[in-house]
Amino acid sequence: MADKPASDPVSDLDEVLWQAWKAMDLPEGYRAEIIEGTIEVSPTGRRRHGVLVNRLRRALDAHLASSGYATHQGGNVIHRQKSWTPDLFVSPLDLDEIPDEEGLGVHAAGVKMVVEVTSPGHRNLQRDRARKRREYARAGIPVYVIVDDFDDDGAVVVLTSPDPRKAKYTDEHRVPYGTDAVIPEGPAKGFAIGKAIVAA
């Protein structure tokens, strides 16, 4: 079944999930996302997850210095009454330039890149490798990076050229840890995820 064009109204289920998500009051250390018709609640990551996310954030911020773009952490990315909280995203330095219509996050149209660092467990891995991959492609986010400790001995997957109608990225580069994975486009073009970032 083909995805709905962006101009179609959201479904009743989307509206119900959206209202339920907005009403949630989670304890500290948890986040809720709307992913493919389900509200998913997950805890913040383990130490290794935090180490990787913070190394990436610091290196990306240095790469983006004076570009007008920045790396953001802990914010909601909103698209057609769906909400995701990527580990990192790249968008304009001033998030007030791209608010969503209800002020709960930033609109996906202003996000140039998302980064997810995987967590152990089949459900967690499927969320980042498959479900969020489809959601970010549906939203047309130009670059999706997955830093995956659990792909063999570790790999970075760089996905570009989203096809929103098919909910997939048409260009994929998988780079094993130890080799630089270079971002090919957007504000982070030329940024390399290499040994210094992924080392244990």
C-alpha cells in the first residue's frame, strides 16, 4: 500500500495517538515517541550509548561552527502528528526558526540530519534500523546516520536520498568501525565518523 501524499489529512488513529502522546507525563529518564502507529516509551541509554552520543555531538558542533547550523540533543522532531526524539539532529542553530505548529518540538522539514546510536536488544535495534529508518524517510529528512555497535564488530550506516512515498532511503553506505564514514551532503558534509568517535 502506497504512503499517503503529504497533503492528505492525518488519520483518526494518528490524532488519537497525538493527543495521548501530548498528555503523557513520564518520569525523568524516559522518552516517548510515536513510531509507525504506536507510542513507544524507552529509557535513556546506557553509559556506552551516552559516550558515543556525546563524542558525536562535540565533534559535530566543532564541524558546524560558523555554519548557522548546530547539533541538538533531547528535542522532539515532529512530522504529521508523529514525534521522534533522535539521539542527535542537525538543524539551524536557532530552533525558533523551525518550530512545529503546536510548539512541542521542531518540524522535520527543518532537520537536515538525524543520528541514532543503537542500544542492545532486538526491539531496540529494530526501532533504529527499521522503524525509525522508515519514519525519517517518510518525513524526507535528507541524511540518517546509524552508529551501530551491534552490527558485526560495529558499523556506521549513512542513509541519504529519502523517498517519502516508499518510506525508504535510496542510497545506503555501511562502513565498518575503523574506517571513516563521511557525511556526503548537507551542513555536515565532510564530517567523518572514525576511530576517535567509535573507539571502546
